Amino acid sequence: MTSTINRTVKNNKKAVIKKAVLVVALIFTSLFSFSQSVVKTITVTIDNVKNNNGKVIVSLHTEDTFMKNAGIMNAESEIKDGKVVITFNNVEPGEYAVMALHDENGNQRMDFQENGMPLESYGISNNIMSFGPPQYDDAKITVSDENLDLNIRF
């Protein structure tokens, strides 16, 4: 009987140790998985702003918000010597487009001539400039495992 009790105690100890090892392994696995999905930053530099009047507004967009609504992240900055640097923090991995506007008169929107042409400078990620409004697929960037540095030209 004593040997049966000793075997049962030994088996219980082994089971407890196995469970402890499994729990520790699961904790490390979840920590490693979490570190793989860490959010990133996008730093946008615009160095050809034509003057220091007003501010530059920069917006981070998904396909759903591009050219329709405010971006999912928005920032504005004073202009110094024709240059602006804006950083978006905590950006989840995915596809986005960046739009920038030199809001010279401070009205928080783009102004247009009577013929529909913009009065204020603007730019988009990938620096694609064409006749007509920009297209999301042309401006699309991918945020994955590295921080991004973008240079946008007006």
C-alpha cells in the first residue's frame, strides 16, 4: 500500500511539473506573439512648403476614409523654413494612404479656384500627382514590421 501511495505522489508531482512547464511555455508564446504585433510609427517629412504661412495638415487614411472623411489619425504643424515633420504613433499594421495640405489661410480645408483646381498645395504618399483627384491605390502604403519614413512633395 505504501508503494502505491508513493507512486501516486510521484505521479501527482510529475503532473504538477508538466502543468507548470506548459503554463510557462504558454506565457512565453503569448508574449512573443504580442511583440510581433507591436504598433509602428509613420514619420512624414515635407520639405518644399512654399512659405511659412498657415499650417500643414497631415492625415492618415484607410481606403474607407480616403478623399471622403477625416483620416483615422490627423495632425497639424507650424511650418519652419519651408519644412514640416509629423509623426503618427501607434499605427497598427495594415494599408494606409497619407494626405497632406498646406492650409495657408487656416480654414482647415482645401480651397479651390472657380475651375476646380486647388488653390493650396497638397501631396499624397508615394508622391503620385495626376490630373484629377488622387486615387487610394496610387497613394497606398503598407505598414508591417518596420517604422516608416515618408517624404511627401507638394
